[in-house]
Amino acid sequence: MKILFLGDIVGRTTVAYLQKNLWVLRERLGADLVLANGENATDILGLSRADAEALLSSGVDLLTGGNHTLHNFDLYPLLDDSPYLLRPANLPAAAPGKGESVIEVCGVRVLVMNLIGMQNMTHAGNLFESADRILARNAGAYDIAVCDLHAEATAEKIALGYYLDGRVQLVVGTHTHVQTADEKILPGGTAYITDLGMCGPENGVLGADREVILRKLSTSMPVRFKVADGLPVLHGVLVTLDGARATAIERI
């Protein structure tokens, strides 16, 4: 089985680009399962129901989330109802939706879990305990497992990779929008990368208009974020599995 996991999707321009091109890319790479983090797809801050539905009909099998997932209230019913849309599991209980889902792909039951970091994130519970609870709760109901940790701290991501090594098949980091060059197969057979990067305009600052960000950083004044112009670049990983063990991970 091959899994394509795309980094944070930034802006509606990128949504439109994926609508036109993702099925072709999926076929070219031979991906059986496509996952993506969608928390920045709508104007950088959040994900609307319309954009979520557009991505899920464009070749993305399941969308994970992060610290901006709950910014759009119209997404809440879909978070509650759809098995193909996640928010971090270790958010407070009042949050709509769920942080795990089991979907079937090519006769294989895939558990996807979504967690958020504890450092510089708001109201996040212990991510290691959350991961343990998810695996225990779904024991016997899945064949392979995948985890997206949406976090700023690289140490948290690396630590979770080793914590879950041999218990899941893939651990990826999201949130920083900058792809790391540390893709590897851990000793227990888990594929790992600290950050997938982003799917968004590369001529901005993390997908945002660079003049807006320069004004914010140079003056410390509040600004209204907007997505940068230009065609998007797509970042992610393609992972090959042989049964319950990852055999290859390639940056895209």
C-alpha cells in the first residue's frame, strides 16, 4: 500500500489547484490513500464546510486539522458527522468532532489519529496519553495506523515518533509549513517526518502575503492576513507499506 500525506493546505487557490490536479498526481504516484491537513485551506485561518467538501471530492480521502480547525462555525456539523474529517483528539471535550477515524482502503482498515502539540498551543491535553487511549479504544478494529501531530515543537514530534514506533505505521508532523529533511524509517518500522511542509503559494511567508507579514513583524501592529499570490507548491510524503511495516518514505 502507498500513502500520500500532504502538508497544510493554504488558501482557496490551492484548493482549486488540487481540484484540477490531485487525481492526476494520485494516479501518477500510485497512491492508494491520500491524507492532507486542511486547517489553513480557507483564508489561512480555518476550514469552511465548502472547502472541506471540495477537497474530499478532489482526491483527498481524509482531512486532518489543527489549531485553526474550529475557526469556521459552519464546519461544526461536518466535524460531528463525517468520518473523513478530523480535529485534534486532545482538544477539550467541548470541541465538536473527533480526533480519530477508521476508514477502509483496498480492504485494509486504516486508523487515522490527529493530535496537537502541548507547547505554544491552547488548551491541549497530554498527547502521549491521548495516543495511547486511541490505540487501546480501537484495538482489533484496524490493520494499520497513521498519526498527524500538529505542533510547533520539533522535540514533541520526534518524541512521539519514537513513542509510537512499532505501534503505528506512519507519524507525520504538520503546522510549521516548512518541510523538514529528516524523513526516515524508525527502528520499529514506523515511517516518520518532523514536518510535511505546506501546499500553498511559495512566494509568500508560510503561504501568507509577504508584505502583510513584513508589516506585522517590523511594526508589531495587528494586520489582516491574506494568502499570497502565485501558483502553489505541494509538499508531503509518499510512504510505502509492506503489511504492517513501512519500507520507504519519500519527500514530495
